[in-house]
Amino acid sequence: MKKLFTAFAVAAVLAAGAFAEEMTQAFDAAGSAANAVGEVANVSETLQGVWFDQKYNCNWQFQVNSGSDAFCVLKDADSGAVIYTFRRNNVKNFRIEAKSNTFTLSWESDVKNRTYKFSKEFSGNRDLQLDIYHNVYEERHNATITYVSADARIN
């Protein structure tokens, strides 16, 4: 009877240990998701600045929570001339999403016939992954655009 009781106790301890490990992993995952959402809530700090696209020699200037409807201005990197201003009223499907350790900002522009997607891992690196899909010609532009500065006042 003692052997049976001991075997039962060992099995119970092992089962409890496995359950505790599963719960720890679940809480860790929930904590990571909560941190991601917290970081996205501060997207005005995270996604405010200027990023350089080397292929097209242009700067993407973001100020998502600027108080105006303009949130992104595309400028020629050499002259500073405005190529296009993205506003809340000239885009559709504007989204900010958080998934585990990455956030994504995306929108569609009927005027430009393109879908824009900017992704960034929650890390010390400030560069963004850019994916532009041309809806008519079915062409894709993928690039890592490099962080230039935090000054992104959009007037």
C-alpha cells in the first residue's frame, strides 16, 4: 500500500509540475502580448521620425498622432520636395497591429494604387521593413528603410 501511495504521490507531483510549466509559459506569452500592446499604444513615440528609402532616394516622414489628419509625408531625400502626403481622408484600411514582438502600420491608397506596410520588431533597432504592393501592376517593393532622425513635424 505504501508503494502504491508513493507512486500516486510521485505521479501527482509530476503532473503538477507539468501544469505549472504550461501556466508559466502562458503567462509569459500573455505578458509579451501586453508589452506589445503597451508599446503600440505609444506608437506616437515609436513611429515618429524620418526613415530613408535608398532605392528611391526618398524619406518617409511619420507623425502618426500629430493632431492633424496627415500622418505620413513622402519627400525627395535631396531636395526635400513633397512627393505625396498621406492623410486619414485619402487612405483606407489604416491599421496599427501588434503581434508578439512586432508591430505593423499599414494602409491602402486608391490614388496611388498601392498598399503600404511598415513593420518593426520591438527591439533597439529603429529601422523599418517596408513593403509596397502596386495593385495594378502587381509589383512589390521590399526594403529596409533606415532611421534618420526623430524630427518629424508635419505641418
